[in-house]
Amino acid sequence: MKSAKYNNIFKLNKEWVSRKNKENENYFSDFSESQSPDFLYIGCSDSRVPANKITGLEIGDLFVHRNIANIVSNNDLNVQSIIQYAVEQLNVKHIVVCGHYGCGGVQAALKQESFGLLDNWLRNIRDVYRMHYCELEKLPNIDVKINRLVELNVVEQCKNIIKTSYVQKSYIQKGYPTVHGWIYNMQNGELVDMDIDFKTILADVQRVYRLE
């Protein structure tokens, strides 16, 4: 049985379509033929972090992939296929990993308990925790620890992207894409650029992962 909240989605959709057509009668036809986004956005699935809204970008500006805690795993064919397609077919200029403070996936990874199937996914974050254990254990409280692990996780996922052959090859041949790490603060709605040093990380990664 369909609820009122469910049916309201289609009402809101019609209202949105009407508004857009009033603003530009070719709005939908302009976007329907092809896409050429400059950005690949890899973010968390959290419903409070909608990619287009927090960036203020329009339809067609972002190619988006989202999962729990914005993980880029080498054995996740979904995210790896997304990255390769974005780089080789869409020619994106920027790849962004966007985490958010208070991330539920990061909170779960810090708990020493089992979450069933989810444990396989949380292991990616727990590996980041293990790598930075000494720093994280010195922090004064759990909230600070969570938010710092959010930041460290974003950096490590950026590194995972830089390790991929298609990103390295494209950058060497074309000068793009570059990789960026962002944090979204749900308390004030602001995005924070972590100023990932892409060239330095690339040079460091290529000592072992040079795949051109």
C-alpha cells in the first residue's frame, strides 16, 4: 500500500518540472542528449548529505557515486567502474571524495562489536583506524576521534583513487583529473576543502603503484 508520503513525491516532482519549464522551456531537452560533468563526486550515502544541494550545482554538473562512509575499495567493482567511466569516457577534470563529520559508518567502525555483513565494509575504515591508531588514541574524546577519523578516511580514499591505473594514465597524458578531499559539516552546512596535495601524493604513490 502506497502512503501519502510516497504519493507526495510524484506531486512534488510535477511541481519541480513545472518550475523548471517556466524558467527555461528547453531545460530538460538540453540535458537529455548527453552529459559532460567536470566533477566525479564520491560521497557518503547519508540522506542528509545530498551532493547537488550542498555544492549548489545543477543537473549535469556532477557524476555521483555514494556508499557508506565514501569508501574507494580496490575490490569494489561498482566504485572502480564508476571511476574508470568518469575518467575515460566523461573526461572529468576533478574527482572529489566528500566525507562528513559525525559519519555513522565511521562511528560504527570505532565500536568493537560485530555488525554482521556490514563488518566486511567497515573493515576499510578500521584499516584507516589501525594505520593512524596512535594519533587517534591520543585525542580527548570520542566526538573528536570520530571527526578526525572522518578526515583521515577521506585522505586514504583519495590515495586509493590516485593508485588506479586509469587515473594515473589520464593525468600523465592529459593533465587531469586531479583528486580532492572535502568534508561536509552538517552543523552549519559548509564544505571544507582539505587541500589534498595531489601532486605530492601522486609522486609518493607512484614509487610503488606506477601504472602508466
